[in-house]
Amino acid sequence: AQKITQTQPGMFVQEKEAVTLDCTYDTSDQSYGLFWYKQPSSGEMIFLIYQGSYDEQNATEGRYSLNFQKARKSANLVISASQLGDSAMYFCAMRGGVYNQGGKLIFGQGTELSVKP
Amino acid sequence: GAGVSQSPSNKVTEKGKDVELRCDPISGHTALYWYRQSLGQGLEFLIYFQGNSAPDKSGLPSDRFSAERTGGSVSTLTIQRTQQEDSAVYLCASSFFGGTEAFFGQGTRLTVV
């Protein structure tokens, strides 16, 4: 069975500093994809970043990077230069399946990030 | 529209009534997902459709919940004999087969009174 674990219910960070949100996963699939989503208080789900299990380089998207450690089964999200607008819930997710060809997308419980001015 | 559309955006129903929630995915997306999110909680997987394959229903919490997808496009999630614990936001998402991003709708907030 696949499982995503986010052990930090809440995190605080000072504006302009970097922050790491933890995510560990468990799967028996050889091929899978890892995702991070942001959910502001408005409730919408915003896709941030994706990492494929065969990707050798860590994914980066602007201020977001994914610290992928396959042997440890961890996929931490790093947000650099935090902004007040980064305050939100952050969800780590995984989708299994052969060659990333689909399968259900499962989510962790989320981490609530608060950015202090 | 260009995004995933869900209707209604809000639904208040009496305990014991049946409700139908609708999801219009992005055109061309073959994968469609339903999730339930209770207040302050994570996303609970309910059901996944992929093309003409049999849906993955492993997340449906009871036989009161069912979903169908007609013509590989619009999906309807039906909850029969609603209970107060069914109160939550129901989110729908769609993606290309093997796509790297699932696009979410704005959700339907269901309140059972």
C-alpha cells in the first residue's frame, strides 16, 4: 500500500528566510511520481512541483525545489526567500503506476505554513 | 471553461436525503479523481477513473457512496442517505493520462443538517 507522511502539522518561518517542509513516502512501486500542492485559505489546490522517481536531478520551479532522497524515501519541499503569500497548507502527494502512467493520487495530511513579517 | 468545474459550489441537505455532486473535467483529460476534505484535514481519496478502465473505488467509505463517469467526461458523485459525518468539501481533479499535474476544481461544500 502507498502512504505519504507529513510529520509537521504546523511550521513558522520569518519572511525572506528559507523553509523545508518534510515528506516521506512508502511504496513498493518502482516507478512513481511525487507532487507538492499549496492550498491557501481560499481552498483552491495549486500545483507547485513534480518529481519523477527516475529523475536524477532534483526538481526546481522558481522559489520551490524538491529535495528528493530516494533511498530515504523522502521528498522534502524547500521554499526559498519566503513571502507572506506563502502562508498556506502544503500537501505532499504520490502517484504510483508503471512508467508514471497513472493510478490514484494520494495525499499526506498537510503542513500549515505561517510566514511572519 | 478552461478549468475543472464543480457544481454546486455549496449544498445544504437534510440528513437522510440523497445528493449528487457534479464534476466537469478539463477537455481531453482522461483521468478523473474525487477526494473528500474535512475541515482542517488532508485529502481523502475516494475514487479514480482512467479512460475506459474499471474505476478504482478503493477509497469509497461505504456503499452509500457511488460515482459514475459518462462518456469519459462528466462525473457524478452520489451520496445516498446522507449522514452528518458526510459534511465536507468534495474536490474533483483531472489530468492527462500519465500527466505530471492534476488540476483541481473549486470543490463542493456539503453540509448535512
